Amino acid sequence: MVRMNSDLFLDEDQTGHFSVEVCYGQGLSAHVAAAATPAEELIAFVEIDYSEYRRAVQRLRDEHPLFEERPIIRVEEPRSSRGVSRADFDDFTAQASALPFMLRKIDPVGFFRVQDHLRQVFQSRDDNTARYLLDTGGQALRVLWEPVRAQIHLRNIFEMIFDGTERLDQQARFEKLKCDYPDAALSCDPSRVTGKRRFIARDLLDLRLLELALYFRQDQQRIARCEYCWGYFIPKTKKETLYCDRVTDGYPCKQRGSRFKRNKNTDQDEALLEYKKLRDRMYARMLRYQDASPGERDRLIPMNYGQYEAWSENARLARIEYLEGSLTGEEFLQRIDTMHDLESYTVAETRPQDEESVWRRMVARSIGFDPEKHYPETMIRLDLSKKDPAWEVLTADDLRRRDQEGHQSLREKYGKG
């Protein structure tokens, strides 16, 4: 196995921004990313789209003849007549060496890192055995996969410590990381980066964990997750912020998010459902009274437009107090039921679910959880619990949404568009 020394350095400038220096080739080096804060760099990394690159690496691993199944051989013996072809290895080398260029624009740090380490792998001494070809090919695949692996680990860390934790401070988030992923927390400990301006990383994942340690070292910026689009962002103020400034599906996340949040509250809260029913009843009562002739009004409950407006304003203010927690569900309904229409004020108030989604449990169980490997491209299912069962085809997205039920963005829960 080829031993590869660290070639990644993280440098801090006078403003608290950091740039990455990659050493490669024969003593050459380059700063390959613009200076940024740790929070900015971490968010940029988790948002890199590796989908095309990872498909190319997986295709090379799954389809190249170098790795096809063969009869059992003694790989320590010379390659001749052993079924492992030097020509296949040379073809694999050429294809593998071309793949890092797919990273050049989307991930310059990963490009230099992978390209240089592939060079080291393929320059190792050939002992003329089948084992050399197979081991070298396997090691090259691990090098190619390194950026994807680092992103998978960091995305799972983000899932556990930046989702739904807007009210926690940096220390509380770090303590959560220690509980969820104790091994990773050792590399993210702020004490690791105290009093230094230049840091050495062993690999791409270690580089990101270093940046996470630097993130925990400061409290000027914090990372939050947008409840509408589920993207990560840096709030502009210290005030709790639920939505980012992105435009998703042609609408600002803040605009869509606040509207869908109201839908979510109404869907889940019995007191708000009763409020909606009572509001509709009062409005219908007002219309009937306004449209009735003077002779018909004697048989109706009096409700003119001014009375409805007064009720509506009282209900609006009571709803605000209820959502803020100043009123219980029972007190809220008593406040708005001015005509004693409701039979009972007892309602079940919304509380956070105690049981986490299947998705969260899988992420918590393994920092290396990879949705693209976990879910098959398609699955055929027959649900015998239905009245008229029929075969249905479920995609990977269908299966993921099923496991994320109860833990989804507002955009996905209430539909796109």
C-alpha cells in the first residue's frame, strides 16, 4: 500500500478568513480556494453536486473488467495466465486518471488532492503479481471516492447538529455532536485549533472537520437550516431565523415558508382547527344576517359587519397569544367563543413528536450513512393491507420520503410549485 503524506494546509488571515493550500507534484503548491469563514466554506462544501462524478466512479468500479469475478487464483503469483490483464490495468489507469478533471470547477481542492494522490498510487513499484494490479486498482478507487466520502460524513454531521437547533448556542451544538458522533467530535474540538494560524489536514474529511472545529471556536456566525427549502445558511442576526434568503421555485423561502408554516400549524393543532371552524361559522352568520330582509332577521342571530370585524380582531390577537404560548388551547377557545358555539374547550395541543423519524435514526446510527447506496433505484411493492391491493413501483425518492415522514422540509411536505 502506498503511504501518502499530508498535502493540505489551512491558513488563517488577519480577518479570521481561511484559505486552503494544496501541495502537489514535486514541491509545488497552490491556494485553490478564495478566503472564506469556516461557516461559509462548510456550507459551500455540503452543497457541491457530486452526482455526475460519483456515477462515473461507481461505473468504473462496477463495470471495468479489471474487477470482474474470476476463478480463485493465487494473486501472489506472477500475472501470466492468472486472468488479471496488464492491458485491463492500463486501461483502468487511463480512465481513473481522467476522472479528477470532473472536479476541477466544482471542487478545486478535491481536484488537486485526488489527482496528486492518484499519481502516487500509480507510481508505486510493480512487483509483477496479480495482487499489485488488484490492490492498486482498489486503492485508486478509494482515492477517487475521497471527496464523496467526506461530503457524506459532513452532511450527516450537519443533519444531526444544525437541523432544528436554532435555539442552541455553539457549546450546546458541540455537546450534541459529542453525543451523536463522539469519534468525529474529537477532530472538531475547538481546543485543537486554539492559538494557531496554520493547520495541517490528513485528508479531505480531516480538512472539513478542522473547519468545523474553527467554526465552534467562534460565535460571530452560526449555521442554520431553512425550514422551507432545507438548505443551510448563515443568519444575518443573532435572532432566531427559520428561513434563508434563497429563491426556491420562483418564490423567496421566507414568503413561502411563513405561509406553509401556518398550514402546518393548522394541520396539527386542534385548537387552531376549532378556530378556523368558528371563524367560518361567524363569517357565514354575518353574510346571512346582512343579506336577510328586515322581517327575516328576527329569526337569525344578530351579526352585522362591524360585529364580525370586532370578533375577528379579538380572535386574531388571541391567536397570536396562543402561538406565542401566552394562552393555553382552552383559554384561547374560551376567548374567541363569544357566542358560546363550542360544546367543549378541551383540545389536544401540539407537542413535538417523541419518536424520531426512521431517517434520523439511520443517520444517527452511522456517520457514513449514504442514502444513494441505501435506497434501491426502484422497488415493486404489493400492499395487502389495502382494500384493493395492486402492485406499485416505488422510486428511491418515494422510499426516502417515506422514511423522512415527520421530518421534512415545508416545501416537500406541502408540495412544490
